[in-house]
Amino acid sequence: MSTERTEQPEHTPCVTIDESAPAVVRLSTTVDAPLDTVWRLHTDIGAWPDWNPDVTRAALDGPLAPGATFRWLTHGLDITSTVLQLVPGARIVWGGPAQGIEGVHVWTFEEADGAVTVRTEESWSGAPVEASPELLEQALRDSLEQWLARLKERAERG
């Protein structure tokens, strides 16, 4: 895993995706809503199923902070993720294993002119991905495109 510097507290290392992973997807969208609205919607993990039908259930264990874990079920995958980095209103990174796939997911949020640019990048590695990188990268891309579209739609609705 590589590191790079971004604006954040000095004691918080910047966590990035695994650039050498067999599946890497980067996407972004612009949301016409205030940053607070987009951030709250995205980080209210327990409410994900309310606006994202691909998430069957989600529950955060304790407060949202680095080291916190959350369990969620999406596309038939029962996932336990760990928050690796949190810069409130700007960046959240989580990762963890699911059925042999090791994922690292970075989300960044930047407000300008009344809109928010949401960027997401995710890497998948592990034996299942190595066996079928193109198929799993496309599945990841499709999932993230849907996530961004649903986040945008819900945030813009208010």
C-alpha cells in the first residue's frame, strides 16, 4: 500500500488504495447539494439500506472513527470493514477482507460553488481477483457507479 500527503492532522497517515492490485476502479460525480448533506448521508452507515438497495443491511460498531468496524451485506457478500482513516467532511477510507478479496476503499469530498465532487477509488486483491481480474473489476465498477448515482440522487432530493 502506498502513501501520499493530503491535508489532514499530522498524526493521521494517509491511506491509499493498492495501486498494484488486479482490480482498481476510480470514479467521481458532482452532487448539487451541500457538503454536510452529502457527508452525513454517506457516513450514516446504518442508513445505507434506506437509499442504496444494493446494501441489504449495515451496522457500525460504535462511533465512526479510525479503527471502528462495520458489518454490511451487499451483493450477497457479508463484509466486515474497518475504518482506516477519517477526515470529517473530506475523506473516509475503509478496508477489509470478504470471501478472499482484500479491498481498500477511499472516498473524498470537495465542495466548490455549492456542489460537492465525490471521488471514489477502490482496489481489490486476492486469489478470486487474480483468477478473474476483468470480470471482478467490471463488477466493482458497476457497483460503484450505482453507489455514486444513488448517493447523488438521494442527496439532491434533500
